Amino acid sequence: MGKDKEELTLQDIIGEGYSEFWNSQKRYVVVKGSRASKKSTTAALKIIVRMMQYPLANTLVVRNTAESLKDSCYAQLLWAIERLKVGKYWNATKNPLEIVYKPTGQKIMFRGLNDPLKITSITVKYGYLCWGWLEEAFEVDEEAFKKLNESLRGKMPDNYYIQWIITLNPWDSSCWIKHRFFDTPHDNVLAMTTTYKCNEWLSEADKEMFEEMREFDPERYKVAGLGEWGLADGQFFTQWSNAKHVIEPFKIPRDWVKIRVMDWGSARPYAVLWFAIDYDGNAYCYRELYGWGGKPNVGTGETAKEVAEKIAEVESRKENVYGAILDNACWAATGVTGPTIAEELNETLYKHKLPTFNKSSKGRIEGANAIKQRLIGNEQKDGSYKPAIYFFNTCVNSIRTIPMLSHDKSKPETYDTRGEDHCTDAVAYFCLSRPWTPVKLRKKKTIHDAYASSSSRGNRSAWTY
């Protein structure tokens, strides 16, 4: 970089908030952040500087689709080259889409994840493939990333290292990246959250926009402003409140009606929930059995018989479960011969003398509305609302997954089934099996109301004294 390099300092290049990101040599540097938090521009700057410092290093830049690269990462890297005033050393082409460091022939290559298997076979003619940049990583599923991850491998020369820079907006808390890199930290991972506040080059108008968002749309501000995990298409069950709907366990009276409900899953999780209903029709989810592989939306692969045995382990005959409801799709034949999922479950439950499953009612929209009604509950005299459904705090997966579901883009009146919706589906089966409507308060009649009512019947005697 010559004289230009000597004149530039870290502060001049990237400003504040990214020194750890800049210096890290860990295999995974994962940055989630709000809009305008400098994460993509800083990633581009680091790649250009590091390639000029490491003459044997090459970089692979990836997004979910190849078509999105030219106007995003490619443009960011060209900006970084100009920012660093080193344009004379680099050559950029659009066909093929690549950027070459002219003094050594090092390359920055661009690929879409349309076919991740082809990416794993990428090789370079000169040097080593050391670094990768995965932009807008929330668009990519975990299986595709696993294949992509294999493209950076092999023994590196002394002082060289392999690194993935992973950048994303934290729109969806069910994203696999949260579980893999943020919830379960590892020594080879640097996981960071950045906000617009570390971008000292924002204009006053930019800052004003975030202040308005903070005041008038605080939920969006948490995600788009502060980089907190959120929901891509808006929370569906906005009525949910941990403070209202999550309660401490208590001993359930023996004569309360109890119902078991289930949403089946094998590759995806299964969810079995037990509800108790009090004398006023309020529902309490007092137990859950959730079949997941420890990762969001990944099932255990267990058979129906194995799951039924687990149900029998936790449900006592003395519990007096009144009935059981199962996803009606489980009665569909799964092959040319053999029992259905429902038949396998029920055969095992029958052997244990436990209630067997009946078909759930159909209607995803109706089920979603029924859940919302119970979450809202009955209006009280002071104008507040008391829920008609509660969850013991031991039902951790129901509490985790129900409030994070977003709207279905094509059917906004229901929730997105691509999310981790299994506990919610089970709750919907329960709600449809036990219809509930809120109790309307009997409001006191005013003199005007009484007069209007009596007048409409032609009865004026109500006003005689």
C-alpha cells in the first residue's frame, strides 16, 4: 500500500466500535447489527486491507443468490478500495464478477448459494483461499452454510488463518445463527452486536429517523435501531405477555378437566401439551413434551411408537386426562401398507390404558383467532383484560416459540408455518376443541340509554315517578 497505507490509521479507516472485529483472527466473526451500523462497510474495508497485507490470501464472498452480489458486496468492496485510495492496485470486472489485486494476482471471488455443492469445489490458482464473507446471512439455512463452510479448509502457511466474516440484520430470533453463534459461544467465535450509535458518520437526518422510530415504533427500534433479535414480518401474537401468561406451577384440582393435545413431527419437532380447564373455562398448559434435537425447528426422528412411549412415561392414569386431540393429518396413509401415525400412537397409548387421540378440527385461521381470543381474555371492570389461557413456566418451548412467530406473508391473518410453530399448532387444536368466547361486561345504563330503549318499544311509562 506504500505511503497511502502509512498515512491511514484504524481510527481514520473505520471509526469506533469495531477494533475487536478488525483484529480478530478467530474462524468465525459474526456481526449482527441495526441498520447503518457500519457492519458491511467495515467488513469490506477489512477484506481489502488484509489481502494487501497477506500476499497469498484469496477471499470468497457469498450471498444467498448470485444476482444480489453486484449491487451489495461487490459495490461495497469497490467503495472500500476508493476509501483507502488504492484503486490503482485493483482491477474489477463484472463478467466474471471478481476483483483482482494486480501486484500479486490475488482474487476476491463472488458466488451465490443457489448451488452450495459447487462452492465447496472452488480452488485458486495462486495462494490460498483464506477468507470468506457471508452477507445477509439470515437468508441462508444452516445446511447450506455447513456445505459452504467446507470451502475454507486446509493447512495455512505461518501467520495465515482461515476466517468467515458473517454479517446480518437480526430480523428473526428463530434464525439458526442465533443458536449456533450467539446462544452457545465457542472459543473460535467472535459474536458481536452493533448499533447505529457506533456510526459517527451518520447525518443529523439519519439520527433523527432513529429517534422518531424509538418514540413512535419502539418494537421496531429494538431490532432496526439497537440490533436486538426480532421478527422479520412482525409478531403475530402481539397479545402475548410473559408477565400475564406465564405463571408458577400449582397443584391442579383433581376435578378440573384435563386434555392432551399433539402436533406431530419427526424431521421437525413434535409438541405434546397438557391443558387443565378451571370452573370458569380458563385454560392452563401445565406440561409439555417437545421433541427437538436441541436446535430450533429440528426434530428427533423418533417413530410414533417411541413418542407414544414417552407420553406414557409422563402421563399417569391417575391424572384422569379426559381426552386427547391430534393433528388430523396424522390419519392420512403414509405408505401403501402399514398403520398411520395416528394408529401407531393410539395402539401404544391403548396398551398403557391412556386416552387415545381424536382428530383435531381443521382451520388454521380459526385456530389462530381462537388463541388470540384466549390471550386477550375477559374485560374487567377497570378496563383491563384478564387472560383465559396460561402457561406454567416449565413449558419452556411453548413460552419460547409462540411469541416469536410472525405473520404469513401470503396469509397475514395467520402465522408463518415456516417458523417453529409446533407448540402453537397444538394450542390451536386445544382451542378449537374447547370453544371459548369472552364474557361481555353488563354496563350500567345511562338515562339516555334507558330512554332510547323504552322509546323504541313505545313505552314511556318507564319515566313516570
